[in-house]
Amino acid sequence: MRLTRRNLLNTTVQIASLSSLSRLEADEVSTISPADPGTLLTGILAAYQQGKAKVVIPKGTYKFTALPSQGGPLLPFSDLQNFEIAGEGVTILCPPGGDLIAFYNCKHVTLTGVELRRDPIPFPQGKITSISPSRTSYDVRIDRGYPGLDQANEGAQPVGYLFSRTNRQWKPGSQDYYSQSVEHLDGSEYRVHMGSPLGLEIEVGDLIAYRGPGGREIYLGGCESMRILDVSIKSGSGFCVHEDGGEGHHYYRYSVTYGPRPPGAGDDPLIASNADSFHSSGVRNGPTLKGCHFEGMCDDGIPIHGSYALCCEANGKSIIITSHNFRIGDPIRLYNATFGYLGEAKVTAIAAKPHYKTSQKSSYRGFADLSKEAFQEIQIDAEFPTLTFDCLLSNPAANGSGYIVHGCSVRNHRARGMLLKADHGLVENCIVDGSTIDGIVISPEVWWNEADYSHNLVIRNNIVSHVGYATAGEGTDQCGAITLVGEGTLGPGGPGHRHILFENNKIENCNGINMLIHSGGDVTVRNNLFLNAQQEPSQRGSALFDTTSLIVVAMSDGVVLEGNRVQRRGNAGKSMITVMDTAKNVTGTSNGVKLI
């Protein structure tokens, strides 16, 4: 699930900037009481306005029975600085949908200890009781204590996810099951009508759950140097933590996990969160995540990205684009109309174009209606003669550059464990186990308007286990347990990814391609261990690549393989390395990967 940015700044609480006030030591605020959850916001704001450096929330459960009627977050905070909100022993319950806690333009604020949970639980789940002979519909009985299918995220067309009856995790070989309509039969019984016949992987007795309404547990909009420590998020509604824009430099140590069994229910939750456990978009200095634990999400674990601007006109060093977050002096990367990399330049001037209009139609989903866009004219310090309408531009200074993911675990969820699209990143000593699509993916995604190719990454000392077993089919290009991949054609600027190191990682119990190197320049794959690989055949990505090959290299220039080891490889594996015709300057194909 992808949530678009929303302007939530018009809240009912207006907070003046108090950065000039001295900060005092704080004890528990007596005006805050679990018996009156409304005192939570007013008490925290009062403590800050009194000049205190820290507020300690009295222990207990703060249950909110409704979201704000005017929209916006339940607990909004604006322009706080140098402040700590301590919530050890505190549980906040909030209905599904909408945002729970939002920080706007805050700086050096710490949130600690609190447990955040949606109540009632935000997703339906149950068991398939029958499948029609044509396999175009199925009946499901929703478990006691869980909402009906009318409470699913898509309403009349819910999206279902299949779970194994044995371990209650995503079922191998399953997909995302998009429905056409739902018929309420009686009580907890529903009939779900599909647009095409179901595959044979779905059987009577299978467990199924449906994504519920979206929202965010914690939102950081335009903030700097925030700290989220020892927070626990259970039964999350959407993006559990979303950092969006601003200077960044945020630090995280928190968990996303399953909530408790609802009252009256006979079964534990199959899902921990409706969407991403963490999401970073458009931040100038990337996040640091240390010691985080994420599991059970319906989407990605750790995505980090920026966005693209569309070129509308280009004349020498002058370009008219859809408005973007460029600043003078920022680097700019340019791509042709088939998303081939042209090169990089620097922004030298920026001016708004409030009266600019264009009648041209973009081929990109993210720019489907240019009449709704704002425009600006930028000057850059180099010329690109092939730059025309429908070319794309990105700002690598606002993609989350400089991120660190250290000692984190991402387990048993739908989609990618990590989806990385920024420069100067470090991922080390992490565990990615049970991601249905891929473990670690480094790739732009133009369809989502998420930038970009990555430069200068180190991926080392990680364990990637049992990934790529569901949700993705033959046509996906994200098909390695560890995947470095690009989109579009190979442009005159060469491969989009640059200077990538994969070192001392252990990839274990993964079928199909274990490592895909695509669209990479100066890539080193060194001292990695491939353990129990390719025990069974995999069709994931088979329309594009040889999935019997352990490592595939394509559309790359300058790939070094050295010191890699393979142990207990299965019979589904054939070639150790496949170097496609689109790759060049690949060394170590004969001795860089050895069976031991």
C-alpha cells in the first residue's frame, strides 16, 4: 500500500513556538489521566508550554473511542523543540483509520516507551469454507471477534491474503486475491466473487485475512533529529511510522508485532499491520534504525525513497518541471523518456511558473493529470540535448541519503523486507526472514513515482532466509533473494546503480535466483555464503531470467565476484552464474563462486 502525502497541518490545536523558553525537569503530569483520554494531548502541550524538558505520562491505558470528527490526527504536535514524551507503561488505543500521533516541523523531540494499538482490531480474518466449481467465488467464515468484510480496506472489493493452516504464515505460492464483489450470506458468512478463476493453491480450510483501513500510527512531517525509542506498535492500521520530508536525521528503535486476540475471539491475529512497518519519503538526511523488530505486515518492512519530477520543456540548461523539492546547489539526476540514465548535474537557479500550462499527456501514472500540477523552472550547470517532454528528474539529496539499518529483524510478512532507493546507505547485521517477494531490494519504482537508483551502498553481514515464496510471479524483475535491479533501458550515462558492495551476507533456504545484479556499475559481491539454495524450482521472474541460476548478472558494467561459497545446493539449481549479453566487464565467473 502506498499512502500519498496529506496536508494535516490545519488541526484544531495551534502551538506557538517556545524555543526561547528554558526547560525544567518534569515529573508525571497530574492533569493527565487514563480515565479521561482527552487530557493526554492537553496535558503534554501544557507541560511543554510551561517550559518543561520532559513530560512523563502516567501509566495506564488511554482508550479513544473515536477519531477527530474534523479529520487530522488524534494527537497532533507542531513546532516542538528539545522535548521528551516518556510513555513507559502507557498503552494508547485508537480506532482504525486516520493518524494516531503526528509531529509537524518538530526538532529534537523524543518519544519513548508507549504501546500504540488499534482497537477494535483493524482487519477481517477467517477460514475458507467452500469454493465454487468454476473457482470464480469462494465462501469465507469470519472469525469471532474480527470485523466483517465490509470493514476491509477496499470495502466492496476486499483484497485477501492466504495463510498456511500449519504455521499461520503467508502460504507458499499464494498471491494477492483481488475480488470483484462481496455477498453477505448470513451472520459471519460471506461469498467473495472473483474476476478470474482461483489458482489451485487456494483450498477449502485455508486461512485468509484482508487488509483493513489505512492510517499511520506515527507521522513525522518536515521534522529534524527526532527519536522514537522502545515504542511498540500492535495491530497497526497502515504505515506504522512514516517520516516525510524535512531535514531528517531521525533515530528509531521500535517494534511492530501482532496485537492480542480480540475479546471473544477463538484465534490469534494473522496480521500485525495493514501496511509498511516503516516508511521514509523525501527526507534529506536518511534515518538510522537500530535494533528494530518488524513482523506480520501486509506490505514492505523498510522502504526508503524520494520522488521524481517530470520534464515538460527543456532549452539548453533551462528546464520546466513539475514542482519538486530542489534547492540551489542540489544534485539532479536525469533520465530519458524510456528511463535510461542520462547523467547528473547541479541545480543553479529555481523559479516558480504559476501560469505555466501544458496540453501534453505523460505516459507515467504519477503524472496522469498535469492540469493539477504546479510547475517551476530550474537552471542546471550542464546541457542534455536529448532531454524532452516525459523525461524524469530526481533529487538524490532528498531521497533518504545516508541511512543506516543496523541489527534489525524483518520477519514473516508480505512483500520486501527492505526496499532501498537512496544513496550512501549501510545495512548490516540484520535478519530478513520470511518476506514473500524478496529479502533486500535496491531498485527505483517509476510506477509508484518512487526514486531512485542508488550510489555508494554497503550491504554486509546480514542473513536473508526463506524469502521469495509467494506474491510475485513470472514477470517480476524483483526476483532475487537479494536484488539490485533497474527499470527501463540502458541510457547513455550507463547503469543507474553505482558503487555497491555485498559482503559477508548469508543467503539461506531460498529458491530461485539468490542474487540478481542488474543495472549496476562497480558492483562487488564478496565472501557471501549461499546455503541450502534452490531446493525446489521457482518461477519467480522466469519470464525475464534463468531462475535455475544462483546468481544472474544483466545490464551491468564492472561486476566483481570473489570468495563466495555455496553449500548444500538443491537439484533445482543448474548454472552457478549466468552473465547475460547485456552485461560486460564481469570478473570472477570461473572462481568467484565455489561449491564447498
